[in-house]
Amino acid sequence: MSQLKNVESRILQCLQNKFLARYVSLPNHNKIWTVTVSPELEDRTPLVMVHGFGGGVGLWILNMDSLSTRRTVHTFDLLGFGRSSRPIFPRDAQGAEDEFVASIETWRETMGIHKMILLGHSLGGFLATSYSIKYPERVRHLILVDPWGFPLRPTDPSEIRTPPTWVKAVASVLGRSNPLAVLRVAGPWGPGLVQRFRPDFKQKFADFFDDDTISEYIYHCNAQHPSGETAFKAMMESFGWARRPMLERIHLIRKDVPITMSEMWLLRVPHTTSTRTNHTSSILWWKRSVSQSTELATLGGRRKEHQDSALISLSPYCRLGRVTYSS
């Protein structure tokens, strides 16, 4: 944990705005590691950001300053990840999901946040959606960035994208082990393994670091006891499909909660846009390319303009684009 603390400290030193980093103690004695940027801007609805699988607060560094120029931004390590407590989660998919959501709500209550703009990336997007279904009165706007776990697993095997060869090789070696067990097995070679399989990380964070800081951070986030990782494994099946797909439930979100969704794969399709309406959930997705300046998502086909905007990325690993949301 001390190594994770040290590398995270190097990352947070890049922040220009005022910030607070501390543990938030929950009534059940778990602790949530929390970073608050621009805590003095209390007059506006705060933005709360939930990281993805295997991540932590440090991976939002490209966006923290730009997002906190007009409002307070909170980000935290999910229970079982990063520097937060690592309890034993239920072994069933619903139980694990409920445990994550309950920890987010208890954290919100302990922080004294009445209402928030909730942004989730990957696994964080899945959990933010689940949270919004259960606690809609606490969410002013839901923003989903490349969320995991939404589609249903196709029944036709030909429709399932074949994972990369290295993923299948690792899976065959690890068998029933947790998804990131290979990093822990690698020991001191773990950061190099991260860099080998995800060399794009170094390029995306090049404005801040010209060394292996980010690879070290990701390694040390996941070199500890695999608590949240085990919970994620309970929630997924067969190379990452959700056991409880969110598209089967997203229509349960209250219709007065605006939803904005970005899909990261659009980065590979420059200068094109398209729209798609999901009639089941009554959500209009405005897909965008890197050349677009804004995107809106509305419920029930009702277009709603929002007055505030802030720079965010389509992923916490890129600094790019602009998204609008309600204040």
C-alpha cells in the first residue's frame, strides 16, 4: 500500500486546483479513499466520478482540473479497489453489485452530498447506473463513459467478438483465477507487464509523465488482495459479459434523470456522427466523433439544453471533447 501511496502522490502533484485527499470512514468500518478538487465551490451541484475496473482516483488526472473550474469534483476509489478497504464481497452477481451500490450511497451520505452529477467509466458506469435506479433522488444527471455490462450476451456464437489471442492464453493459464491475477504473479515485473500489454497508457498521459508512473500506479492498484476484483468476477461471465446486463434494467431509471452516454470506440471513426434510439429504455444516444464539440442525451425524445459544460474525455485515459450537463 505504501508504494501505491507514493506513486499516487506523484500523480496528484500535477493538480493545479486546490484539493483534499483523505479517507472517508463508513459506519461499517470500511474506508473509502477520496480526492476532492475545488472544495470551496460548494454552491453548485458537485460532480462525482466513479472509476472503472482495476482503476483508481489517479487515472482521472487528465480531467480533474478542467472539470473543477466551476464546481467541486469528488472522485474515490471504489470499495475493494485502490486505497479503499478491501472487504469480502458476496459471491453472487446481485449481492456483489448491491454491496458496491450500498457503499456508494453510504459514502454520499457520510460526505453530506444532497444531490450530485454522477459520472461513471466502464465498471463505474455500470455501478453508477445501478445506483441511479435505486437512488434517483440523489442524481441530478447521469453521465456514462464507455460503460461496461450493458449489452446482453448474444445467443449466436458468431455474433460474439473473439477476444485477443493473449487474453485467451492468459485465461487458459489462470483458469478460474481472478482477472488480474497475472499481475500479482508477475511480482516486480508487474509494471513492465502493464506497459507491454497497454503501451497506449504512456502515450495518453505523456503531457504529465515521460516515465512509467501510470504503469506503476495501475500495477500497485491491483497488486493487493483482490477484493473488488473478486466481486467483479462474480458479476461477469465468459470474457467480460455481465451476468445481469444493464440494458434489461436501465428503463427503471426515473424519467426526470437526464442521461448522457459516450462510447469510446467512436474515437476510431473521425468526422462522423450517428444517432440511435433505444425504444425500450426511451434513451436517445447522440454518438460523437472527436471533431464534435457537444453531445446531449435526453429521455423520451425530449431535447433538453444544459447551461453548464466542462472539458472531459471519452475515457479517463484521454483528454478530449466537451460534454454538457445540468447544474
